Amino acid sequence: MGDSTTSKKTVNDRALTGAGNLIKVLPTGTVFLFQFLNPILTNNGQCAVLNKSLSAILIAISGLSCFFASFTDSYPGSDGKTHYGFATSTGIWPSKNSDSVDLPAYKLRPGDFAHAFLSLIVFAVVSLLDTNSVRCFYPGFESSEKVLLQALPLVIGAVASAVFVVFPCSRHGIGYPSSSSSDSSQDSQKS
């Protein structure tokens, strides 16, 4: 009986860890800002040329934010504070207060590009298939392709979720604690 409890905990832990990794896929602030500004900029789907332009700019900037957030990471500095930077081919930049940190450990990896691309795809689906965006950019599509509008976000979300559960993101971007902060908080919870 003890083995089934242990395996059940492992499955539950993996599911929760996968959900946590999925939450890190899209920066919450970016998605919230989009959800807040999109109805305003699209005039609730009743777009004029200016509305379309402003909404397109919002979608582009928010998409770039989701893409570049995949390359941010945090590390504990030599001053004991959490510092944030961008991953580069040589390590993390900017790297002040990093005397005790192995900066090359934070360099870019191929998985970062995969995560960035999938984040961009997920955001594109969420933003371009938003009701206000559909009514603004392609109004006839809403009535003729209703099944696609309902199914595509679920399919893309399921595929992206599976990829992120199988290949979890090791980056701790802006707004998320660094690895050592997470480890130390987990250690304190165990004691």
C-alpha cells in the first residue's frame, strides 16, 4: 500500500509541477494587460482603422513581451538579493553583484528558443482568437468558423502543455523566484 501512495504522490507532484511550469509559459502581466486593453482599443470589436492599428500594435508588443520573457532569468547575487537579467550566449546579462554566481550556467540553450516560440504561438492564439479581435479583424469568421474558434485554442493549449510538461522550463524569469530561493523555501517547508 505504501508503494501506491508514493507513486500517487509522485504523479500528483508531477501534475502540479507541470501546472506550475505551464503558468510560467505566458507572463501574467502581459496577458492581463492585453485582456484589459484589448476591449478598449478594439472598441469592443467595432473597429475603425485607428482601432485596428492600435490593437495590432498591442498584439505585436504583447507577443514580443511573451517571446523575450522566455529569455529572462534570475539569480541570487553576492549581496543576497535576487537579480534579473537576460540569458545570452555567454551567460546572464546584466551581471552585477555576481561574484559568487556561475554566470555561464545561465547561457542560452536550444530549449529557450522552443519555449519562446511556443509562448508566442500560445499568445497569438489567445490574442487573435479573442472575441474582440475576431470581431475587429475578421468579423465574418466568427459566424462561419465557430467550431474552429472554440477548438483551436484548446488544441494549441493541450499541445503546448504537453511539451512544457515533458520539457519543463528551467528559467526563472522576472517575477519568479530564482532556483536557490525556491530550493531554500522548499527546504524550510520540509523542516
